[in-house]
Amino acid sequence: MKFKGRMPDVRIWMGVGATIDYEADAVKRAPRWMTRNGLEWVYRITTEPRRYWRRYARDFDYFWQLFLDRWGMYRSPFH
């Protein structure tokens, strides 16, 4: 988004995250069992903690909600 002003004719923007890095084999993927169980973030933060710690620290509330849901204690604010 930082360069959007330099490309005024581009109408569709799509975030691809680490997809290009994975396809170019520049970054190693998490083991399949971690990916299947939604734990790829654990792998990423343990392999590159300086790069990812701020991102995941900001999302603490999200992880807390996952924890509560896992143990059956989550209550939806919409009900």
C-alpha cells in the first residue's frame, strides 16, 4: 500500500503474504502437521523471532480468544 500512489492505474491489490517467498524457496515452510493444525505462526516466530514478535504480540487478544475457544470458555459477543 505504501507505493499505491505511484501506480494510479492499478485497481486491484492483493496481499500474498509469504507466498512468493515460499514459492521461490527463500523461506522454509513449517512442517505439514503444524500447517494443518493452524500452528504455522509458532514455527515462524521461533525461526525468526526478531522479525515476527511485534506482529504476534499485537495479536495477543486473538490468541487469548483462541485459547478460550479451545477450552470451551469463549462466549461470542454477538449472542
